[in-house]
Amino acid sequence: MERGQLSITPDTKISELLKNYPQLESVLIKFSPTFSALKNPVLRRTVAKVTSLQQAAKVGNVSVVDMVDKLRSVVGQPPLSEEIEMGENSEYSPEFTPDKITHHFDARPIIEAGDHPKDAILDLANTMKTDECIEILTPFPPVPIADLLRKKGFSVTMLQPKGGVVKTYVSR
């Protein structure tokens, strides 16, 4: 990938981020004093290679959504939900109303805590019967999880973000 062409997401590794956008080091450090460890060359070569922004946000006790959107704005990228909305192959369904929502899963607190809701969502999906539907709430489009669920044979529909919330519906 060309320098400066990296799309910043919660899954972006810190080393990859700083290789593409070295100017973001100071922005990260402003989020939490914990991130000043990035100035240590040993930690930068080791820990930064395996640490995602989502994991770093948890360690730094900051909102992953706020951090990712701030980093994106500094390099001229739109907020994460807008990037997918503007894409040619939009993931969003213009309108969708499920017949019956049998499970509600609000992933926002999990994401804000710096954790990943993937396992909890997959566990819930695997317990679903054919006529059931899960409504998942996230602060940004859960594209990797949606792709994974589709590969497992689930039907997945995302609605346009409203008020900073993306509603995703999963059914068998």
C-alpha cells in the first residue's frame, strides 16, 4: 500500500498507522499519556506491530470511536461511517424493516471499552433459529463481522447511520 493511502479503522495496527502517517504520533500521544511509550524505539518495533487502535484505546482508557475519527480527520479521511456510505459498493440498504426482532445486541459499550464484540455476536448468531433476527447497534459499520456472518450463511443488512448509530440486522 502506498504511503498515506491506509484507511484508518479500529483494526489498524499502530506500526502500520505511523509508517503511513508519521505525523499522527503526536495526535495519539495527546489522547493518553500512555501512548508516549511510542517514543521508545524498542516498544515501537515490537508492541506497535501487534497492537491495534482498538487495543490501544482500551489501554489508554479512551474512546476508540473518538480516537479513530480524530486520526482520520487529521489525514483528511471522513468519519468511518461516512467512508462506507460514500463508497461505490455501498453496504447499506436504503430501507429495511425486519418482520420480528428476536434479539437485541448493543455492541457500543463493548467497543467503547476497547474490546471486540465479534465472538459475542457470532455466539448469539449461532444460537438463532430460522425465523429469528438480531438487531446489532454499533458506532460504525461492522463490515468485517458482517462479511464473516455472510460467509457462514447468514443474511446481513445494514441501515444508513443515524445519530452516530449503525443498525445491522442478522437472520438465517
